[in-house]
Amino acid sequence: MNMAIRVYLLLFIVLSYSYTAFSLYEDQVGLMDWHQQYIGKVKHAVFHTHKAARKRVVVSTEENVISSLDLRHGDIFWRHVLAPTDVIDQIDIALGKYVITLSSGGSILRAWNLPDGQMVWESTLLGPNASKPLLLVPANFKVDRENVMFIYGNGFIHAISSIDGEFIWKKELASEGINIQQLIYTDGSDTISAVGFVGTHRFGAYILDVKSGELLKYKSMEFTDGFSGDLSLVTDDTAVAIDSIGTSLVTIQFHDGLISFHQTLLSHLIQDFRRAAVISPSNIPGAFILETDNSVTLIKVISRGELKVVEELGHATAVSDALFLPGGQQAFALVQHRDGKILLTVKLDSDDGTSNLLEETIHLDNQRGKVQKVFINTYVRVDRSNGFRVLIVMEDDSLFLLQQGEIVWSREDGLASIVDVKPVVLPVEKDGVSVAKVENNLFEWLKGHLLKLKGTLMIATTPDDVAAIQKMRLLSSGKSKMTRDRNGFRKLLIVLTRAGKLFALHTGDGRIVWSRLLRTLRKSETCQSPRGISLHQWQDPHHHALDQNPSVLIVGRCGDSLDSAGLLSIVDAYTGEERNHMEPVHSIVHIIPLSFTDSLEQRLHLLLDANRRAHLYPRTAEALDIFQRESGNIYWYSAETEEGTLRGHSVHKNCVLEEADNFCFDSRDLWSIVFPSESEKIAATATRSLNEVVHTQAKVTEDQEVMYKYVSKNLLFLATVAPKDVGPIGSVTPDESYLIAYLIDTVTGRILHRVTHHGSVGPVHAVFSENWVVYHYFNLRAHRYEMSVIEIYDQARAENKDVLKLVLGTHNLTSPITAFSRPEVSTKSQSYFFAHSLKTMAVTLTAKGITSKQVLLGTIGDQVLALDKRFLDPRRTVNPTQAEKEEGIIPLTDSLSIIPQSYVTHTLKVEGLRGIVTVPAKLESTTLVFVYGTDLFFTRLAPSRTYDSLTEDFSYALLLITIGALVIAIFITWVWSEKKELQEKWR
Amino acid sequence: MATTTIAQILSCFFLLNIVLQLATTSFAFQSDELLVDDDEFGLEGGRLPDPPPETRPATSTRRRSAESGSDLDSKIQFQLEHAFGDSDFSPAGTFTARLKKWPNGGQTLTKLRFSRNALSQTDKENFKRLIEGDDFYQIRLPSNLLNQLGREHVISSVKARCLSQRDALDEHFVINMDGVNVLGVNYGPPGSCQYPRVSRPPTKWSFNSHTLLKYSNEVLRTPVFTEAVLGENGEGEELKPPERSFWAKYWMYLIPLGLIVMNAMTQAMNLPEEQGTGQPGSQGPQAISGRGQAPAVRRRN
């Protein structure tokens, strides 16, 4: 009998081990989450290829990333994301081992170790007035055996040692009001020149002693026609600029302190010159590139400032800087588009004209747009001739390395600048598309199951086994299939990037299903600087899910101001095809998705323009009919942060326009709230998510009392701070700082709750869900961050506990509620100290709203922390009673403790974190979380554990084995006991 | 806890208010100076209990008496304007209040009184039209009471049908204040508004007005440190209370024990019974023979 107990115990232990795996094990990483690293659109690139074992390219990007990329595969060796305010101006490589970056408008100079990206030194270059930042790293120039580089920033020229960032000398140059455009140093000379414009009509040149910084000469000369735009350096003593009216080119020669101008009419150089010529910033010694609206021309400066057109380069072209070849020649790369292909030309530039060194055609998919930037690099081929590789940046921000007419690697770096995200369900699995695979042969099958068993019993120790198990799990889970799954984990994430490209990412593994550069969001004649604003679910077929695809609405704007013309486009979510697009329409300030759909299941949208008109989409008679029926119950609000007012609006009547438009409606103001400009400034607003589901409207407290949640979709949380607080840190003292939190009904403009936090300042982050709002701010008095929670309860229904009424149906629980009734609400609130500074906040959403909520906090360290709402309960008390404890109330603490395991991103960082999107899965316990910034991260969360399903890696085999073992054990013990009984009988 | 005490005080005050009002209705021009202590709450002026015993004439008398009242704090007057649907705003009534200056430089309003102008014939017509068309009745107040010119107004609207649910018109103002600034006004019926709204023009063209001034309340942080010390003491106390009964503590042991005892007892009782009544009786003979055999075997050992 003892034996049997032992067997049972053993089995029990084994079983209990296999069930308690709630947290993540090392081999489970990547099973339901993925992380992608990006760098953003490349601004500058410096190659580092000679005598280096690992060939690399150092890039700086518009996302403020400095990164070293593997030239063979495009992988990231190392990467640093600088603060958004610390914009990188220039990069270069010094001493062959340091990457030098100049950032913050020429104020901060840093050196990073090239192999591993460690920061070596940092220097701050301060000065009185902002100026164009310039960085010049001479190849081999030394002062006292120290390598020196020159930096111009904030009106000062600095000579700085490359080794340690020490100042060698500095000299102010801005005293004359000069706007320095270029620094010139010729190898081996004793002087360094700084040239620029004084005002718009004068050219000035400083000549300084390179060793001491002593000013040797300053010359300036007036040019009567004036200059416009930047100065472009052609050789060490020649520069070109365009005159102020834009009709002629000015060649400026400054040799040894003598300045001379030479003017050439553009119409002489270019055949059909009309207007708007720009000198492209490419740096090709002896020549420059002139771009007009219909041509790109390479122009050479010959003796005495004469100009000569060398070559017409055709349309839509990008040109690289010049590259010096070992033989003293120079080459530059040129990229043109021809018949949907890319034509790469490397030109050799010599004294007697140019010749083509290389001509290659590369086929790129047509969703990349035009080439924006080219960077060239050379290498020595097997036959000792010069080979070239180029790095190109495309219109969709992607990065390509081309070599020998092929794409060596590509990076989708547009994904580093996501503007908006919208989840879309995948198609329903159709009959006949069975994905169930039969294992190849018995041996494989056995091996697989042995590995699985090993994994479950945690005896797989070798890394190979672990990797094999992981791979097998990935395969068996089928999570990257392109069909809907029962639990709703597989979805498509449609993301819009700043470049105007739309991507569909699969939630299973993060791969790009399709991508499309939207025609609507590309630069055109009618729209000069288009940009995407937001994505909206346009059509979400439920009844026609088998034969119709869902679609998304993309809203954009021409230009940055709110009153610029709007752009609309509707894209099929499964194929990426543009179904419909509208050319520049009325301005778009706000988009309201209405809760009505037409017979095609297209959602009605109300687009508000800058003139306070509302435009209805889709523009069909049916939609208009639905809208007019419901228009009496449509209200919206607008917050004007500048004026400090909040207004409520409703639809009034059709617009009075020159041409009648049935789909345009005038709005009228229904209410307004005026925040006194001298004492309050709007800092943050938060509303409930439109698709949030609230499961229960009542909350039962420990003493069997019912509290009704005030669940209204029209609640707005708004926080105002003292107007002084908007300034930099320290501009407000604790005594004069305060933060006021409001809860406002947006239909009637009632202020339901108003509460003041003295001594608190912004920035305020808030999240609104169900009947509670959680907000985060800084408490100046306590010198700590603080988080507060407000819960709002409906008192009007508090008496509504009459069971008889409920039975008879005379209670008012199901009667329609109008916002015009006077609400009787009560609030409960509590504040807690919190350790982290935040970037963004979100809340988990589940399908039915039963699962308890977690607040997701995007911390300043670019991680995501999941905090149970329980911790932010306003009913926490210091000594909860037994009944309260049973209800799950935690004893009150002063601050919210952070449990290290509650980091959703575990050890990973989502660099440059900007937003968190939560999507409910079909499985009630689970919510999908997508975090975006420069990096992307996706995972699945179960705030109350997966109470409604077995985990995906649940081993059914083990369960069967266990049952089998139990049956055997029962049999054995039965035999034993029989035997024993028999023996006892015979005794 | 604090809110309940305030509520208690308030309810006491309302009671007092009712009593006083009932008392003063007979002497129409008697001053109600006893109400001075409502300043203490800084909360409201002439908020009346929900079923108002009288219509507005009472407030107008009260206003006059207030004017003759204290002279330390300045008096302030501002207008309520209304609009019918799309019409322009026109004066509709006057609010009067006392401006109380606090030592810390803050200013608050107390003793708010409101008198509504009588509705003109056109107003009535307009109002009827609103009720028929289920349109909005709009009101507005200046956003700054001291410097009313050039400032914005705070607007509020309500469906006219919501005001006209009984014979007369009922309205309820909650004016949200910050010093002398009006942040917003919550305007609507004093109770609920039924939905769907029914068109029912009032029979009596007068407003029952209820007004309430509301200032912001401060966040009170539950001090955890101070009570943490108490908490330690409390913990010591807390160890004692779970003095549960013996039965509550050990029931899980007692029940099996009881069962075992009972089992043993029945067995012990069975044994002598079997010995005594081993003969066939009215029960099944097989069962008895079966039972009889087992002890027989045992005895053989």
C-alpha cells in the first residue's frame, strides 16, 4: 500500500509541476511575442570598410538613431536612440575607430566606439546664438600629435581633440552677424577658412590659424543682387549660390583673401528654364548638381568661375557625394528610375569630362516610391579593379544595399515611424484549405514526441534540444496561418507610417503580409506635403465575412496646418488594394466613427472640418437616410487648448454652400466650458475606448451592498494645470502649482466632478475605462510621481434594489437613459506614489469585459509595465476587514510597488516607445498588446491568467500517459492487495 | 467619512431651511439673516429642498433683504441670458450674490439668489415651438463675474421638453466656480428627464428655479505613515480576534473522527446482535448467512 501512495505522490508532483508554469520560461520567449528592431529613415551614412574584419556602415536617422549596420546582412551591430530633442546634425568617423556625432543644433559632440557602440566621450559646445552646425574631420591633421576636428556651432568654431574631446581652441565667429555655411580645410595647409553670408547681400570669409585659432584675415564683399538658399562648396576656394531672385548662379571665388563674383544666367545654362532652381547638397569636387522642376543637371566650374553644363541627368534622380578612388580620381553614383526599374550609374569624374564606370539595372518592387538618397562606397574586386556598392534610401523609408546589380539586403525602416494602428480580423478558414499536416514518417514523429516529453519534463538541457523544441512548438501552434483561429489570437495589424506607406503585419510572427505606398499620400501637383493622420475601420463584414474583405479608411492631410485639404483613401485589408480614394477634399480636423453601418456593413463616419462643418461618409443615399434618422442623438465636443475652452456641438442643418451638398451639415454649439486663461491650462484629456465592453454595471461590496457604476460613453476626463507649468522644469514652485482633474459629460457639458491636486504638475497621462480614470503626474511637494484613480458611481440607481420591482419589470434598469436627466453621481478617489516617469498609458481590453483590467504603462525606460487595477483601487484601506480582504482589497500602501515580473516586455526594450495598442482576442481571458516606437513589440496578455483555456503548449500526450500510468498503478496495487489478502487468508 | 458628516450637516441645514421658510412665509418681508452661517460651507446659496413649496416670488423678496444685509463683502450681480433654438440671446433673469474675500486673497461667492424675468408672450410662443420641435433651450452666463465685458460666455443647453414635464417649468442650475470665474454651468431639469420625451407645453408659465454653487474640492490623501504606527498596534489586536470556536477550528478532524466512532459503534453493536440473532428472521436469509460467515472465519484464526 505504501508503494501505491508513493506512486500517486510522484505522479501528483509531476502533474502539478506541469500546470504551474504561469510565468514565462526561457524557452517560451518568442512563442507568443515578437520584437522587431528598426532604425528609421537614414539621413547620413558613413562606410567603414577598409582593414576592418567586420565591414559596416554607420548611419544616423530621422528617428534620432545612430546605428552601426552589418554591411553583409544589414543587421544591427549596435544602436543608440537619442532623445527626440537631441536631433543628430552630422556624423563622421574619426581616427578610424570613433563615430563622431554632432547633435542638438551643434551643441553636443559625442564619440562612440566603432566596434561596440560604447560612448567614449562627450563635449558640450555652448554659445549664444544658434547657427548651422558644421562638422569637419580632417583625415590626418595633428596639433601636438593629437588628431583634431573642427566644429562650428552656436556661433563658435571649436578645435577639438579626437582622442578625448578636449578643447584645443575656440573662436567666436558670429560677432559680425555672419551665417557660416562651410568650413574649409585643405590637407597640409596652416589655415582653416570659414565662409558664409552676412545678411543676404554680403559674402564673408574668415581665415584662421589652424594651430592656435588666431584670426588671420577677415574679408567680405557685397553682392548687389543678393543670395538665396545655401552656399555650396565646389572646390577649396570656389563656391556657388543662387541669387535672390533665382534667375542666375553666382560663382564665388575666394583665394587668399581675395573675393570675386561671377554671375551666370540660368537660362543660358539650361534650355527651357522656367523657375525654382535648387543646388542639391551633394558634394562633388569641381562640380555641382542643379535641380530645377523639370531637369537635373551636372554643372562644372571651369577656370575663373565660368560654368559649363557637363551632363543632363534626366528626371527623378538622386546623386551621391563624391568618392575618392585610390588613383586620385573621383566617382559618384547616380540613381534614375526607368520603366519601374532602378538604373544605377557610377560616374568617373576626371578633368576631361565624365565617363560611366558602371551601369546596373535593379528591379525593385513597385511599392517603394522614388529614391531619396544614395551613399556610395568602393571596394577592391578580385581582379583588383574598383567595385562599388551603394546604399539607397527609398521614398517609403526603406534601406537597400546594392552591389553587382543585385539587392544584397533591405530593411523596412519605415516601420520605425508608425502613425496609427488598426487591427483587422483574418479571413475565415474555407473548406478544402486544410492545413493539418501528417507527420512524414514514424521515426520523425517519435523523435518529435520524445523531444516534447523532454521539454515538458524539463530534462532538455542541451541548447540544440531547446531550439528544436521551440521550433517545433512554433510550427505546431500554427500561429502564422493566414486564417482566423478559434481564440482570436491571429489578426492583421494594419499600420500607417509617416512615409505614407501601409503595412499589414501578422500578429503571429510579425511578418509583413502586404505593404503599399499609398498613391493618395504621395507628393503630387495638388498636394505638396501630404501626411497620414489616422486609420479607421471602414468596413468590417460579419454577415458577408466569406465573400467580402474588410477595409480601412486612411485619412491624411496636405500640409501641417489643420485647415489644409484632407485626403481620403479606402484600402482592402487583405490585399492592400486601394478600393477608392478621394482627391483633396475639405479640411479634416477630426474623425468620428459613428455606431451605424449601412447594408454593406460600411461604417458611417462624420468628418469635421476647420469651419465646424460635419461631412458624412460614405456618400450614399442610404447612409444619409440612416444618419438623418439618428442625427438628433449625435453630439461631439472640441477642446481648444490655446483658448482654454471646451465646446459641445450637435448637427444642425445642411450647409449653405455654393454647390449644394447633401452630405455636409452645419454644427451648432450646445454648451461651453471656459477655463480661466490666467489660472488653468488644458494639459490632457482622455475618453473611453469606443469598442470597450463593460460586463457588469454593478459592483457588490463586501457588506452585500450594490454600487452601480456610472458607465457612460460620453464621459471625458480633462486635466488642467497652472499656466506657468507649461514652461520648462522648475518654472513653477510647489505653492503655485496645481492640477485640476475634471469629469465632464460631453453631451450636456455638465461638470460631474472637479478636484484639485495642490503642488502637482504635468505632464499628465491618463487612461479612462469603464467607470474609472487613472492619471499620472508629478507631485512637486513629495518630489515623486503620483498616480491617482477616480471611480464614479451612479447614485440615482443606488436605491434600485427592490427585488419585487425587478421581478415585475418596473425597475428602471432597462429603460432608456437620457443624458439630460440630472445625474447623481458619487466619486471615490485615491492617490499613490509611483516610481516611474511615463511616456504613454493604455488599458487592457477583453472581448466581454469580464476579465479584470491591467493598466499598461509605457515607462521612460522604453518598457511596458502591467499594473493590476486592483492596486489602483480607491477603496483600499490601511486595515481592510476580513470581508474586504475576501473581496480582494489590498491593504493601502503609500506607493505602488513594482513587481519585476510584471514587465510585459520582459528584458526587451521598445526603443523610442510612442504608443500601446490593446486589442481584445476572442478568448475572454486574453488581450493582444502591440507596442510601437522605433521598435515594435507584440505579445499576448492574460490579466487574470488564462482561466478559460489550457495553455497552448499543454501536453495532451502527458495527460494520456498519466491516465495510463494511473490505470496501470491501480491494476498493480489491486494485484498486490489480492495477493496479500490471499496470503493473509492462508496464514 | 468626511462626506457623510457634511451630508449630515447639510441635511440638518435643509431641515432648518424648510422650517424657517415655513415660518417666514407668513411674514413675507422678514429678513432671513439666520442663514448667515451657510457661508461656512462655502458651497451654496439658496438651494431649496427638492419639492419647492413656493414659486419664485419668495426669492425676489429674499434678494431685497440680502441687499440690505452685510456691507463687509461686496455684492455682485450677473445676468442669465437665454435663447430659443437658433435665436439670439436675450436677458432672462438676474443672479445676485455676495462676494466673500478670504484672507489668502481668494474670492468666493456666497448667498446666491436668482430671480427670473417673467416670460413675454413671444418667449412663450418660442418655448412652445421648441417643445413641439424637440429643440434646445439655451442659457448662458458670463465666464468672469468681475470683468464681464469681452469675456466668453459659458453656454448650456437642454431639450425644452425636459424642462416641461409638469405643470410649470422646472430648472436646475449648478454653477461650477473657480474664484470669480464661472467654469461651466450644468443646466437641466432638477430630476430625471424621461425618454422618449413627450411634447407637453406647460400650463403655468413660470419657472421653478433651483440653484447651486459648486467649488472644487481638494484631494485628501489618506495619510498612510501616521496610521502605519496604529496599524502595528492594530495588528497586535488583530491576532486576538480570530478567536474561533473549537468546532470551527477542528471540524475537519472532528467529522472523520465522529464517523469512525460511529462506524466502530455500529460494528460493535452488530457483533452482539449477530451473535444473539443469528437465526433466520423476517429479513433475507442470504444476507444474514453472509454476515454470519465472516465472523465464523475470523474465529477460526
